[in-house]
Amino acid sequence: MASRWKPSVTVAAIIERDGRYLLVEEHTPEGLCLNNPAGHLDPGESLLQGVVREALEETACVFTPEALVGVYLSRFNRPERDEDITYLRFAFCGTVGEPEPGRALDSGIVRTLWLTPDEIRASRARHRSPLLLRCVEDHLAGKRYPLAALVTDPTLFEPEIKGVGHGCVRSTVCGRGRAGRRRFVAAARRLEHPNRDCPGPDALDAGREPRRHPQRDARCQTGRCRHLRFLRACRDRLSSRDCQPGKA
């Protein structure tokens, strides 16, 4: 199966104080460049957690997000490294406190600096990304979106387990919806039991138990009857209160 293309998700802090914006100067393959405090979203963290972490790592300041400035797509090519990367950036504005004493800046960060919008425009050749200036201009234009527009589902921290044998799994095992439940029932009914001494799905619906055969009992218990045990578990889940169709 071919791998699916995915953009690199990043978060950026747009921090303004007294008409100046907090930027970082950092090492890049193209030399020293300027950027907003920004970085990649880490696995298992929300967008807000990510931007607070990145701002702290790159500026040594605690960042408090107040609003979403915008969501941006950008792309660059670096042929000598065979890199073709698309970034999906979530930019937040907010406030920062004073730098934490003794806290080192992230690897690659040379220093932080406060620049006016005109100084930022004049240094465009040193911008690591065109989104640096775009985010500043959008902030100056008053673009603000509520943080409530961003939803972090609890499954980010406790992922759903997909597949049979993991309890009630939304839309996959027990269904929690008519379509998912129908697929699950159909899959159960398509199972063909290999042991002639054990009933199949139809017999299970009738409530019959498998007949024991003294010479086949051990073989049955070590695997030949696992389909029946699976079907019984399916029946129990499908009839449970938490797995009724229509529940979301």
C-alpha cells in the first residue's frame, strides 16, 4: 500500500508588545534566518500545548495564547537534499512573561529580538518562511479567531483501539451506529466454523451450546472453536446497552 501524503503540522506564536514583535534568529541550511517562535507539533499534544511548548523552548518565555490568527499552507523545495515539504501552520497570538532565568534556548536558536513591523518588512530576505511576515500582517489587520474553534478530542490522549477483541470500539466493533452495527453482524454471519461438532452462527442465535466429543474436545478448545467463542462475544457486545444502534 502506497504511503499517504501528509503535510507537516507546525504551530507559531505571534507575540506583540509595544509595537514590536518577538522573533528568533536561528541556524538553518540557508544560514542565519529570522522566524516567529514556531515548530512542529509533537505526537499526543494539542495545538495549544504545542505552541506554548515551542514558545518556551525558543524564547525561554511562558506564552499564553489568546486567539487564533490564522491557518496557513506553505511549501518549499530544497533540491540538494531532495526535500519537498508542505507546512500546515496554526498561528496564535498572545502574551509572554519575562524570560525564565537560566533557561537555555532551544538547539539552533541564536537569540531572540523584538522588531517593528517596518524592520520585519525590511529584513524579508532573511525570513525563514514567507509566513513570518504574513502572520504579522494578519495580526496587524486585527485577524482574530476564538480558540474555541479548535477542538481536541479526548482520543488524542487516549486513542480508540480499532479491531475485534478490544471491547466497545466506536463504529468498528460494536457499531455505535446502524451502519457499523450492520457491518459487524454481517461479518459475524459470514464466519464458517470448521468443527462439525460445533454449531455455526445460526445455531448460536438459537442459543445452542457446542456438543462435546471426547476425542475432539482438546483440539476444539485449543483453537478449532475460537470462531464460536468470537461469535458469542460478538452477540454479547451487540446486545449490550452501550452498543445499541443510534448511539454516538
